Amino acid sequence: DAGVIQSPRHEVTEMGQEVTLRCKPISGHNSLFWYRQTMMRGLELLIYFNNNVPIDDSGMPEDRFSAKMPNASFSTLKIQPSEPRDSAVYFCASSFATGGGQPQHFGDGTRLSIL
Amino acid sequence: GDSVTQMEGPVTLSEEAFLTINCTYTATGYPSLFWYVQYPGEGLQLLLKATKADDKGSNKGFEATYRKETTSFHLEKGSVQVSDSAVYFCALSDGGAGNMLTFGGGTRLMVKP
């Protein structure tokens, strides 16, 4: 079975540019999570969706970040405008939410570098 | 709120040594507990899990037992290999909406030949 698929795997762009990260969750999963990982701050939850609805976006750093989930098989995380401090690895994860006990499955991440 | 505390790394061991990575948690109710492993350049992979007290999760020679009395879920392996070098994360899910996970800070393991 295909796992969580993220694209692109690597992104290098200049500050001020718009960046869009994409995620395809595992088919049948109804929860989707976006994380950011840096050496300084470790793994941070940015936002999560349940049944395509954003449930908790308290981890989104600021208004420059936005996330959407237009359907059960696709989500985007957008940064506009991007800044060098946004450089990190961004992970998407999905899960079948049954009230506990089910793990999250992670993609391989997008390594983002803002110059 | 929920929290997970792991021993700080890095942990450096020689091949075939015994491994213990400590993990303790704070949570209301009866959480499910997980260990994830992250190899360089990859995402987090589920290593093992336990969903109730006294359950033992195991996979690839790794084991962890859900100890409710000590609120712990320590990861152990009897004989580590160089290929086990990675970052290990302990996590819990309190069963709330969406299967949110609370992660520990991660422990880097380095195994030398």
C-alpha cells in the first residue's frame, strides 16, 4: 500500500516567494497533520484536520502560513511570503481516528530552504 | 496537559550493547503509547505501540512495556546494531479527536562498530 506522499522532497527558493507543499494521505485515513522539524525547536505540530475540517491550527506560526484540505486525498501547506527562518523539514502525517490506539503514518517530508 | 519526557541524547553505544531509552509521561485517563524511529533524511516510522497497562509492544528486537504505576514506557533492545543508529521518539495519544500525538523531544542513538 502507498504511504503518505509528500511533494516536493526538496525546495529551495528566495525569501519573499510563495511556497506550496503538498500531501496525499493514506487512502481511508480521516485525520491529517502538518508538522515542522528544526534542530532548534524539534518537532512541532502546525495544524491538523479531521474529516477535511481544520480542528486545531494553534501551532501555525503566523498569518503567512495557511493550510487547506479540499478533499480527503489532498492537502496543501502554503507560506506567503517565505522568510529564511521558515527553513525546516515539513512533515505530513495521516491517521485513521478511532478514539485512540491508532498510530500516525508519516511521509518522508519536504526539506525547505529559504535563501 | 499531556507531556512526554525522554532522556536526552546522544546515546553512544558499541555494537551488541544493551540499549535502554527512558520515557515517562503525564496524561489524564488511559493513553496509548508509541515509539517512533527516524533514520537520517527520512520521516518518522512507527516502531511499536501499546494501548493498555502491562501491554508489551515489540518489533525488530525492540521492546517496551506500558507501566501505568510508574507512568513509563522505556525502550529496550538486547543487542544493538550499527543500523539502529537513528533518533527515537516516545509519544502518547490520549484518545481525543483526531488521534493527536504528544511527542517527547527525541533521543539520538549512535552505534559504533
